[in-house]
Amino acid sequence: MDIRWLGQSAFTITEGATTLLIDPFLTGNPKGAATAEEVGADVIALTHGHPDHLGDTVDIAKRT
């Protein structure tokens, strides 16, 4: 299992070939460790709908 912090409350958790993306606020995040274009996911989870958690969810979901 690989857990990667992407800044703010964004994380990826990868187990085997499956990646879970949590709270993907990446674009405009001063602590962002990745861009929305660099991140993909099999599953996206949001802890709640505030902009600093929702972030790039829709754009990433459309690509994956």
C-alpha cells in the first residue's frame, strides 16, 4: 500500500493497481504536491463539499 499526501487534505492511496483519491483540491493549492493533470484515480472520495476539498474532482473524474 502506498499513501501519498498531495497537499491540504488531498491524498492518494494505492493498493495494487487501484488508486483512491481523497479530496483532490490541487489547482491553486499553495501546498499542492501534484497537478490535476498528473493525478488519476479509480475511485474519488470527498469528505465534504467545501471548495478546499472538492477542488479538481469533476475534471479528474471526467478523465478517469
